[in-house]
Amino acid sequence: MDFQLSDDQRALRAGVRELLAGRFGRDRMRAALDGGTGIDRALWRELGEAGFFALRLPEAEGGVGLGLPEAVLLFEEAGRSLLPGPLIATHLAAGPVKGAAQGETVVAVLDPGQPVAHLGEADALLVLGLGGGPRESGAAPVDVARVRDAATPVRSMDPFTPLWRVADPVEAGEPLARGGRLRDEGALLAAAEQLGSAARTTEMAVQHAGEREQFGSPIGSFQAVKHLCAGMLVRAELARCAVYAAAVTADPVEIAGAKLLADDAAVRNARDCLQVHGGMGFTWEADVHLHLKRAWLRSGQWLTAAAAEEVLAANLC
């Protein structure tokens, strides 16, 4: 079997990278960070027009008609660019929630016991875990205005991701037809974002190591720095294999393993990238800390390490 990306998949990935570079390149990303702006609705609609959210909807329903492997490529690019907003929830809600596929509706997700990201700007809200058990993953829409009125903003480690605490139980609406798969699919797409971040911080570290000189030589020529960069590449490529394989099989166990590996790669690569940058890596002007904070936050979303480990352990019997 051939597991290399097809020409169409490469073109899809290149197109999304070009779109995000033009609409959310570093200059615009830093301007949004410094300005404290929220979700860019114009960009959200442009993503909708490009098929980002409707990618897996059947063509008969106005979608692109592609699958999880192609969705993983899109979200990998989103992770590289630090694109903010509840991209995964809106993508998963395309079809059942009016306007989500077109980027007209911003959909957030409520996972009981976890803070809700972007609740203040959400037009709709999906509630996970309707079955009551730790691994139940049914989902249903809910009245976002009522939930927002009872929620409290909390401090977020990621400046691009505002968080809200919802204390009271939420009464959800009619469960979605595919609600039982949403947590696993969300975890896989979050793993793809982590993969994109891990790959990007590897590139940032290698670039800095080749440009920064010490004692008359690039620091990349020093063995200690070489080992850091090599370890980052190994983690990123191991996570890539796991994420791509899980996208093909859509198996919950493989998705759990992919999420674990991608979370580890994103967090550890960001830390090592910071180490390669030295004192500069700690500054607000560098982008390294943004990748680290987003990786920390994403590692607790959709499928935590503890929950993923339980899935893997249960499959050993």
C-alpha cells in the first residue's frame, strides 16, 4: 500500500498554507496579539468559502466530500500558523449547525469539567459527554446565550484563547446523529494541530541555530544543539506517522495514541526550541512561547493524556 500523500493532498495542503500565510502571517498574527482582538470574522468566512469547515460534508450537502486524512492536513497547517478560534468544533458542527460550514457561525465546545474556549464570541455551543461516563462522547447543541450568562471568565495561559468557567449543569438539545464520534474526531484534529506546531518549532529552532553565531561559529555546529534539534525532528516525525495512520483508520485506540504522541511532541519541541533560542526565547517578541502555551492548552482538550492512556491500557487486554 502507498501511504505517501497524493498530488491532490499536497495541493490541498499547499493551498491552505498559502491562504493562511496571506491572511494570518506573522505580522498579522503579532498585530492580533498586541491588539487583543478576538476571532477575525472576515477570516472565518474566508475559511468557510475555502471549504475548511465543510471539507468532509458530502458534495450533495454543499461540502467538499473529502475525509479525515485531508482534514488532518488542514488542521496541521492551522497548528503551524497558530490560527486562533474554535476551528475544530466549527468543523465538526458543519452541517448540523446552520452557518458553520460557511464560516458564518462560530461554534465552541463544552466538555463538562473543562473551561470553555471562545465562549464570549461563540454563536453556538456543542456539549460533549452526554452519556455520563468518562468515555461517553455524545454531543448536542445548546443555547449559547444562556450558558454565557451563567459563565465566568478565567485567566488563560494562551493569549489567543480566552477561557470561561461553566459551573452549572447544561441542558443540551437533541443529540447529533454523529455525536458519538465527535470526541474521537476532535482529538485527532487537535493532534494534527499539535503536529503542525511541533513541526514549526523544529523549523524555527533549526533556522535560529543556523543564523546565530557564538565563538565565531553557528550554534548549530555545537553537538548539544544538534542533539536538541535532532530530537525535535524525531518526535515530530513519530507523531506525524501516528496522526496520519489514525486518520486513515479512524480507530479510537490509534487516535488516543496519536494524541499522546502529538501532545508530547508539541510541548517538548516548544521547550527545546526555547532552549535553542536561549535568552531570546523567553522574550515576548519571540513566537516560541506562543507555541508552548498553545501546546499546553491543547494537550488538555478533547482527550487528555490520562484519558488516552486509559483507552490504550484497556486495549491491552
